[in-house]
Amino acid sequence: MKDLISIGLPSKGRLKDKAISFFNNQGLKILQSEKERNYFGTIENKTNTKIIFLHAKEIIQRIGDGTLDAGISGLDLMRESKKNLRDKIYVKQKLNFGYANLVVAVPDDWIDVQTVADLEEVSFDLRSRRNRRLRVATKYPNLTNDFLISKGITQYKIISSLGATETYPFIGSSEIITDISSSGKTLADNNLRILKDGLILKSTACLFFSKKNKNKLNKIF
């Protein structure tokens, strides 16, 4: 269908529930299949719309490449994506859910390290004594690089995290981490502490439009 509008929503968890509630509150009632593993839906009385339930990261990818016209995902995931993708995505609206901060965290027992500036001394110490760079485990390499470089930290190495980033400093895979945190509790529970000036990004869920296709979205939003 030529004028079909495709919208990506998170496929699970609180983000999915909140996204559906947001649409319902806008008078756009989402109809889902009763089949447990069906990833498609529609909007009541809007025959030209298709809802696709996807991983939040994939929603960003697909809005960027134009295969989705709109979607709800995290600001952190959009900002982490490559510039050529970001440039094709329009932030239509920041939403009042999905709040989380991307932060720099260090082990609790690093009592002399309180700020990002202190990391520079640690990184040079590691370089001189062990001949290696400060290792930073993260799922957000682009945002982490931009932040550390902006703070004048250069002697570090990004370690890509595949999950449970909080464990990396304690299994010898990194010295510090950057990670998404809502309350800081998970970090504290794992003997990690957020640096005083270690906030990289305040994230929230957003309604994103594809810049290429945003004109046709005025028929709905």
C-alpha cells in the first residue's frame, strides 16, 4: 500500500506497555493479535497503519534507513547510532517515561577517584606501570568516546560489553565502565560508584520520525 504508515514499538517490558499507553492516550488505540509471539498490530480505525514490535535498537536502525516511518525508542540508542543514521531521524517528542542516565562508574574502592579528571592520572599510571591503557567496558562506545575525549582523557581503550557490564571490572576485563542506570541501585549493588561529574547523557523514551517520510505522518500525529 503506497500510503501505508509503519510504526515501530518496543517488543517487550515496561517500555512496550508505556508506548502502547502513550498511543492509546493520543486516541490511537493499538490492536494486537492474541497470539503470544505475533509481532504485528494495527491502530483502530486507521487502515493505513501497521505496528511492528521490535527491539528498541532495531527501531532506531529502521527509522534511520526509512523502512519505518516512526517509532518509540530511547534517546540513548539514537544518540549512540552512527552520524549518517542520526541525521535521518527527527525527534518529534520526548516522552515522560523510559528515564535513564548513561554514566561513568568506577569500583567503590577507588577512593582517590571522584571525578573524570582523576581518571587521567589513573590512565597515565596504568600506562607507566603496566604498559596498558585504562580499559572502559561499555555498550555505548560512541557516546563514551565523545565524552571522554571532551574531558581530555586520551589514554584509554574501549572494551565492548556483551552483557552484565557491571561485572567487567571484577573479572579482569576492564578497570571502569559506562552504563545506563535508572536509580544507581544496580551499580551500587555491584560495588560500583558513579563519578561526581560522570553523567554522559540524560536519556528518555522519544517518539522519532523518519525525516524522509515525516510529512505523511501529519495524517496521524
